[in-house]
Amino acid sequence: MDVIKELNSSIERMRTAPYWRERLRNCPKRLESPEDLGSFPLLEEDELRRRGREMVLVPPGDIGRIVTLSSSGTTGPPKRVYLSPLDLERTVRYFAWGLTTFCSSGDRLAVLYPGESRWSVRDMLITAAKKVGLVATARGSMDLRELMEGLTEGRWDVLAGTPAQLAAVARGLKGRRLRVRLRSALSSGALLSHRTREAFSEVTGAEIFDHWGCREGGYGGALECRFHRGMHVRPGILAEVLDRRGNPRPDGTPGALVITTYGAHGMPLLRYKTGDLALLDRSPCHCGNGYPRLSVLGRIEEIGTDPMDWANDLEGWGKRPSSYQGSGKRAPSAT
């Protein structure tokens, strides 16, 4: 994929909307390199909350799903993200590709995520699994006892769930002194700690693959490969890591994660501040995937200190950049 070509095409589409045309009035007409994005304004969460509907590029009849996000303690209108059927189908294709990273055709996948509605994460993941020959079932409504029984009976090869769900499975199996054999597991929906990764793998033998996503970015965002040296950013998303003044941070140093969703159809976002603290690594990966690798450290608002000073508390990150291994602070949660 020619990222610059796709970026320019997306920005050209955005300028057809009055909101974006005015916002980008003093910005370059075309980009020559990804670094040229630095001359475009950053998009704040409050701006998305107040004027998100004006950022939509498709008519109401072409909106497949509206995602409403409300934050506790926040007054004013909720934040809404508008996804077209093309966006949703594209996420299903991305999920299908991602599953082939850690599953084989015929594997039995248990999806623990909640949500029964059409186009929920669970629905899209199960749809994607069927596309690549997996036998996928929803198990989000099962209690822990039923899940333990299914695992000990060998009903599944792969689990997909939140870090909290995987941690509960690890505690349940360890407490019952049970050992099961799983091929792999997908962790998404919050920050995966090093402790949860190790505990789950110890009692299941599973290799965990971490995923980061945000609803503003169309759910799928970045996924670990088998080398577990960060999560490869999804095609159609350009990630930047910036300091508090908006300048790029060197690779491997923490900063504020900003995304441009140039592959989005219904509501592309330009330089949106996700609120996450992250590291970026653009060095070559042994897996052959040429997209940069992302390591998300948590939510900036929950860290409680200046994120640029927090770098001193990142001992051990060189070994597993996708899992928090700080020197004692509580691991913050992630989107």
C-alpha cells in the first residue's frame, strides 16, 4: 500500500466536507511524506465530542453503525463515531487476517467478549473466524465454572477475551490445580500485564497475542506477531507518538499516541489524540510485516504523572514491550 497516496486521497475526500475544508484551510494541499502531517492540527477529544457529526463524509443512509462513547464525569454531548458498512466489513477482514497469525484452519475458538448485537466486536470476530475456517462460538455468557469444565474437557483450542477474563481463567485453573492445553489466546480490550500473560500461559500452555484498538479507529488497531516485540499497526492507520508540545518522540520513547485513520470511509480522523501513552518502533521485524510496531503503556489520564517523566519508570520494557513491567506502579488500563 502506498501510504502517502492513500493519505492524500483521504485528505482530499475530507476537504469535501465544510468542517474539514475550514479546519484544513491553511494546511498543505498534498503530503510528500508522513512527516508532513506535523503541519496539520491535532484533533482533541472534546472537538470530536462537540462536532463529530460534521466530520462524517457519507449520507445518513450509508452509516452502518453509530458508536456512542460517554466518559464518567464528562458533561455535554457524548462522543459518537460513525462507521459505514465498508468500515465494518474492512474490520472483519482485518480480524480474519489477524486470526491467521495465531490460529490454524479447523481450530475451535471460544469468544469470551460480551455483546450480542450485529457488528459488535464479538459478532465481527466470529464472522471473521468463519471466513478463515475456524469453528467459533460465543461464550461470553458462561460463568467461570462452566468455562473451566469446557477447558478441561478440551472443547477449544483458542480463547479470545479481555485481560481480566484471561486472568480469571488463570486463577481458576491454578486454584483447582488443573492444567489444560490451548494453542493460543487473543487479548484485547484493556492493557495486558506481563503478570497476566505469564500466569495464563503457565496453566494453559497458550501463546498470547496482544491487540490494541479504539472505537474511534474502527476497533481493530494493532496486533502482535509471533515475535512479540510490539503490535503491528493496522493498514489504514498512521500512528504518531508525540511529546507534550506536539513534537515527534524518538522511537522507543513514550509519548502521546495520535492516529490518522486514512483508511476509514465513513468518518476518517486526522491526527486524533487517543489519550494513550505509547512507544513506536519502526525498525524491521523478523516476521516481515513492514508496518510499525506499537506498544501501549496505558491511559495518560490514569497515570497520574507527567507522561514524559514516566519514562524513568519503564524498567524491563526492552524484553516485552507489549506488557507493562514497570518498577512498582499500578499498571494503568488502556482503551
